Amino acid sequence: MPSAISDSSTLIHLSKIGRLHLLREFHKKVLVAPAVWREVVEEGRGWPGSSELKEAKQAGWIEVVDPTNRTLIHFLRKDLHEGESETIALAVEKEPEVVFLDESEARRIARVYGLNITGVIGILIRAKREEMIPSLRKELDRLRDEAGFWIGEDVYMKALRSFKEERA
């Protein structure tokens, strides 16, 4: 069983704030579907995440794996993008410890399949809990301001309260 499978959003946004390495710290291997690889590395050439993901693959901790259940992918494509569809199909096949998804509809559908889900915010929360980052607020603010990641105010405040980092 692989420890993690990731969609593109988590990879891109962690790269934008210089925190992609957290995935390697937490998981020996992260699988990505071909559609995710295409989106981040090939179509995203020159954008955040592209070179980082290529380096991670060369280092051996990112692996591109093709899901085999084409029927499931086709079914999921009715509601999701190609990368999300392939990610969920791959996760259903491989049964990882966790699947990284940030989009709400993809998360909702993944839960139907009983998948354990987290996203970029969950990764940052774990990094704070394990004392790998000094300030969750700083990282969430960078995620919002530098990476353009939308975080609802309720989620933002709940995360900060859990570490007593509410705004001054």
C-alpha cells in the first residue's frame, strides 16, 4: 500500500510557498496519476511545481502510476477534472494511507469511496504539530497571498485557534 497519492493542487501550492519537501518528510513515496504529471510538469512548464516535481521524480520519491479502471475515470469525469478523476481512481485501486485533494467537489466524491483525504492546509497543520514550521499563520498567509490559494475565514481561524495563533 502506498502512503500517499496527490492531485496537482497540493503539489503546485506547496511548491509556490517552498514547502513541497514536507511531502517527502511525511511519506517515503507519493504517487501521481499521468494527468497530474501532465498538468504540473508538461502543461505547467516554467510554473511553480514543474521543476520541483521533475526533481522529486528523479530523486525517486514521486512516482507516476497509471490507474487501470478507465470506466471509473470516465464516470468521475462527469463531475471532475481529468487529474482529480485519475487521482481518485488510482486511490481506489491502490488504497493509500492518504489522498491529497483540495477541491471541495473532489473531496466530497473521494469520501464516497471511503478515502482518507487531506490537502495543503492539512499538511501545513501536520508540519506545525510536528514542529517542522514555526508559524502556521505565516504559512497560511503565504498560501493565500503568494500562492493565491483560497482559504475560507472559518477554516483559517479554526486552524489558527488549534495552535493558539489567532490574529492580533
